[in-house]
Amino acid sequence: MASGVTFNPNGSASIDALRGAASRDPKAAIKEAARQFEALFMQELMKSMRSGTLGEGWLDNAGTKMGTEMLDDQFAAKMTGMPGGLSEAIARQLERQLGGVTTAAVPPAAAANAPARTARTGSVGSGGSGAAKDFVSEHQEAARAAEADTGIPAAYILGQAAHESGWGRREIRHRDGSNSFNLFGIKAGAGWKGDVAEVTTTEFVNGQPRKVTAKFRAYESYEAAFRDYAKLLKDSPRYSKVVAQGDSVQGFTQGLQKAGYATDPAYADKLSRVINTTLRLQRTLTA
């Protein structure tokens, strides 16, 4: 599997393995978790069917019971992961709850030229966890500095950093595991002269997912990432309307979508929800 987690019909993959897979390929990890849930459900279903229809016979013993259980496990494995099955429904529900973990379709030209979008973005839940509060608290000052440069409210900038990095849980890292501090998923185009982090990611081209290795900008600190993000929005003609309309959540998010920051047709709505969560967290921290 793409996630690197081996499916085991007799028991779920380890939590550590699923966590590791989620950091490398969130979509594949969700599919694997859904398969594990379906397998457990099918196993319990088989046990329930047997207990409800068959009693113990005089030939039954520990050996026959073990054989029956092994056969049931094999049946459960065969019925798990079938097209249109329970695991697909579970995976869809998990993706909705996580705010989406895949990119929308990217036309070939857009994928080549998009300077500010990583294919691994997506928000994590409602952001109400302690980790989300820590994220807002840690980056508030850098976001305020970016607000001073652009005029865009710090909460909006924090919300986008949270959305793009999964509240800091899916940050872009170098191959040695060190942090690139790139919270906004800004790619390293031809004009970028700084350090880069090469990441294997999934891009959608003409509706088809493809594994590609992309170069992303790398910084010496989170503060540098916020400064570069502010510079990108302030200096690029592409985002001039975003800055001009940045006094409202709707203007900011829809401006980013129209400017091509993301090709996901629901990007503005998703980002708006994260920004509203950020605003609530800010009020909690300042109360």
C-alpha cells in the first residue's frame, strides 16, 4: 500500500504505524484506518451470525473452534475493502471531519506555476485542541508583524498557516527530518534563491493523482516564513486584490481562491471555518 502500513485481518495496524503513514500520505492512512474498522466490524458480524444460527455440536472442540475463527477471519478479510463497501463510507466521513486531506484537480500549467500551494494541505478538525491553542499562541507575534506589513488581520494569516500546515501537525520537513519552517506551503520557484526542502507529495493532474517530488521554500525560522508570506501577498500582482479585500474573512478567502492560491472549489469555505476557529481561540487566549 502507498501508506506503508500492512493490512492485517486478524488485528489492526499499530497506532505508531498509522501515525507514521499519516505524516507521509494522509489520504492513504485514512483509507487504511477505514479498512481496519471495516475488518473489525466484519469479524464481529461473522461471530454474531454464527452464534445466532449455530449452536455447539457434540463434535465441537477447541481445535474446531479455532478453525472456525480462522475461517471467519478469512471471510472478513475477503469482504473488506470492496468497492462501494463500508470502508469507503468511513473514509469519506473521516475526510470530511478532517476538512479534506487531498488537493483538488490541478491543471498541468497551474501545477507548474503555483507558487503558494502544497498538495498536502488541509485543516485538522475544528482546531479546538490544546495543540491548536498552542499553535495560535506560538505564532501570534509573527502574524501581527505580517499584519503590519500587509494590512490583513493577524487572525486571517494565522488561520491560513493553520489550514496549510494542519495546525502545525503536517509541516514540510527536509529529508533528514529537520524543519523547513514553511507553514504556508510556498513552493520554491525559479526566482527563489534560498534553501529548499524536497518533498514527495501527491498532485492531481486532470483529475488523476500523481506522486511528484516538489521543491518548497525553507526558512531559518517561523518568523522568516511569516515575513516571506507577507512579502508574497504584498508584492505579487497576483494577490493585490487579496490585500485590498483583506478586511473581511469572506473577501480574504474568496480573493485567495480567485487568485489561484488553491484549485479546490471549496477552499474559501474551508479556510473561512479555520479562520473563525482561530478568531475564537484568540479571544480565549486574550480573555
